[in-house]
Amino acid sequence: MAHAAPASGPLPDVFSERTHRIASVAVPVVLGLIYGYWAAANRRSGGEITGWNLLFGFVTAIAFMVLYVAVREIASRSIREVHAILWAAFVGGGFGFLYSQSGNTVLKSAAMGLAVGAACFVVLFYRYYTHEDAEGHRTG
């Protein structure tokens, strides 16, 4: 029995340019605040919230936002290998930092960050490799 082949080509963009501009600012802010809260919560280990803990959370959130925007801008203009390495390093480093805030050793945190980063690299490299044409240009 014959079936119709799925249509290939880029997906339609259903959001306006204004929505994309808002999202380009809102996504780093929201992710940064979540990450900062998570890091501060790990650091206090269920204890009381202090001023230093709040400061740590906000500084961590700002650092995350800046790094996220930098990786997003640099990676989008890179070849697939560098693109995957940048995001894997960002995710692995972020995970290792959160893991270290829960009281684990630096060596164990680094090993966990490397493991998560390596897994992220494999997944992202496969995704970027399968979404390029023969000349290395991104499709879709």
C-alpha cells in the first residue's frame, strides 16, 4: 500500500517578529532566575534564607543570563562541531556548578559535569549533523 511522503522543508514561522524579540529577552531572564534560585536553594540545603543567600542567587542568575546570551550568539554562527561543543560546555558546566552547591567535592562535581556535557555533545552533534545539507548549511 502506498503512502504519501511527508512534506520536507522548513516549518512555518507562526510568531511575529515582535514575539521573537520579546522571547529573546524573556527566555534568558526566566531561565537565569530559575537557575539562580536553584543554586541558592542547593547552597542553603533547606536552611533559612539569608541576605547572602539571596545575593548569591541573583549573582548566579546574572552570570547565567550573560553566559546564555553569549553562547546563543556565538554558537548560532558556528559550524556544527563548535556549536555542539559550546552548548555541551555550557550545560555541563552549569550542571557541575549546581551539583557542587549541594556539598559534593569539586572532583565529583567536575566528573558529573563532564559526563552530562559529553552526553549533551553527542545528542546535539547528532541533531546538528542531521539538520544540514551536503554543503554544511543549516536546513529548517
